[in-house]
Amino acid sequence: MKKLVNTAFIYAIIAMICGVIYREGSKFLELTQRTTWSLTHTHFFVLGMIFFLIILLLEKNFHLTKDRKFKLFYITYNVGLIVTGIMLWIRGIFDITKNLSITYDKIISGISGIGHILLGAGIIIFFIILKNAIKEKGRKLSFFVK
């Protein structure tokens, strides 16, 4: 449980830092248009902090971290979220400099796509863990209820 709280807390800090840099950086650079920098703040809050707080609540009843696939989920999901966040940040830099060639655009899109694929795979693994835990809990409950 401590690992889940710490993970949520780290993502909250990253989200706040991204939000401050976006807000103050936009003012400092006198930007009038939106950049993908603004998306990093929300991604890290929702997909990082809030998601892991929800897992923490589910952990109390279903003991998800005891599943042998949980480590695979944890690594896959976190790598996916970090890669996605970094690529949003990099694309934001190119949005500001307006110096994005077709080659860089394809590279950024490709790596960002890998990050999103890892996020998706992590979510699928998580739901497999959750479904198994619910099924197991149901078996235990059916023993007592007759």
C-alpha cells in the first residue's frame, strides 16, 4: 500500500511542477497559443495520481498487489505514462520553437505511440488482475453465504 501512495504522491508532484512550468513558462515566453505542455499537467494528475489512489482503494478489499502479474502491470503502466509525458513535453518545445521537421514529427509521434501502447497494455493487465481478484473474492464469499 505504501508503494501505491508514494507513486500517487510522486505523480502529484510531477503534475504540479508541469503545471507551474507551463503557466509561468507561457507567461515568460509570452505565448498566446496553447501547447502540449498543458496536457502534461492533466495526464500526470489523472493517469498518475488519481489512478494510483483508486488502485489504493481497491487494494484494501481485493489485495491486488499480491497477484503475480501486479509487478508487470506496475512497470508497464509507469513506463508508458512517463514516456507519454516526456513526449508531450518534447512536442511542446517544438510547438514553441516552431522548428518541427517531418522527421522529428514522425519520431515524436512514434515514441509517443509506444508510450500510449504501454499505457493501454498496463490498463489491460490491471483489469485482468482486478477481474481475477473479484472472482476470487466471490469464491471466498460464497463459502460463507448459503
